[in-house]
Amino acid sequence: MIYRTDYHIHSVFSDGRSAPEDYIGPAIKAGLNEIGFAEHLTLFRGDLDWSMNKSGAGPYIERIKAIRDSTDGIRVRIGLEVDFFPGREEEIFSLVSRLDLDYVIGSVHYLGEGTVDAGPEFYSGKDIDKLYSSYFETVSAAAASGIFDIIGHCDLVRIYGFRPVSDPEPLYRELAKTLKKHDVAFEVNTNGRNRPVGDFYPDPRYLHIFREEGASVCVNSDAHMPIRVAQYFDDAYDLVRRAGFTEMAVFDKRDRFMITMTEDR
């Protein structure tokens, strides 16, 4: 059997719909070996209704620790999904490095003052080719920053179906090289199937590029409700295997370990 982890779960501590305890049963039922919570943490933007601020990190971590210590049948990991802002690397690192976490997911939602996933109007009147280039450049900067263990939904800019005229393959290739160079994993994020794009992140057509460049992978659901824990994982693991991956990244106290997909730990 595949050793299955789902490190990208959101509860009511950020924009999820249920308490973190409510995800444990569905995770065990789905056959997961590990579940990891990764609440949004967004700095420099004031109070947001979809993200914690830094004052919320401590209570969140203590709550997940309590769940971890009282849970049998599945390993519970503690993570964060932290927004990346170019030029603010030192401030982000200073905060995140002091927290007792198993991993940190770095994500790019913001390009300038707007977020790429807030609505299709963000794309109105913009040069999509330039937007893609800017987005991938920012994601690559996140991967190179030394802050993160995993890069989340690395081509979220696809969310509303806008496509560049030029071939985006070189953007994926350069990102994959950066991930390898800086020893950062990426996720196959299955929640894209619930979004307007209707497909996983990254675009499955380019998944083989990450394998060719030696990047490390994990499969995550980005679930915001218990019913979506491990959603579409059979399809995701099939894609990962067909792309040539034989190992998955697992995390413990900010250390990454590679485990064969069929290994039992």
C-alpha cells in the first residue's frame, strides 16, 4: 500500500469550516498514515477573514499538539501555510523559525496588492503572459528564500482558466530547477478540481518536468472541510507514478525524509 500523507488541511483557525478534531476520523477512514494541518498565516496585510495573523499562531500550535498527543491510529503533524512577499524574507523567516512546526508551506497568493485567487476580475485587462511570468518568478523566489519546506499550489495563477499565449513549459522547468537547487518539495494539490480550473496543481501536463529535474513531491488535498481530506488521492498518486516518481516527501520537526511510495513506517 502507498504510504499516504495529507499535509495541507485548513480548519477554523483560518478559512476551514470545521474544528481540527473533526478531520481526524475522515483521515483515518481515508487510509492516511499522517495528517498535517497548515493554517494560513499572512503577515503585512492586517486582519484577514481567511488567515491567521501572528498572534494566532501560538494557540493554534498548542491546539494541534493536544490533538496529536491524544490521537491514536494516525500521525498528526503541525504546519503552516505562509504567504510569501518578496523583500520581506527576513521578517517572515524570523517569525516562522521560532515556531514549533513540522513543516512550512510557502504559497503565493498576492501579486502586488491583489490575490490571484480572489476572483477572475483580477485578470481583467492584464497581459496574461506577463502575469504568468511574474507569478512563476515570485514562486521561484519563495522556493529560493530558505523559509519553506514545501511550495503550495505552485501554479495557482491557473485557477480561473486564463492561459498565456506563449508556451509555459520553460516556466515550469525553471521552477523545478529552483526547487531542486534549494532542496524544497512541491505538492500535487488536489483541491484544484474543486476550483474553476477543474484540475490539479501543478498542471499535470508538466508534472514530468519536476521529476526530470529531481524535485521532491508530496500529495495534499488543501481540504477546507473534513469531507475533502485525501480527496482525489487515487488519481493524484496515479499521476505521480506515471510521471516517474517513486518516493514521497514526509516531514518531522522541519526535517524532510524521502520514503518509497509503498514503504511502511
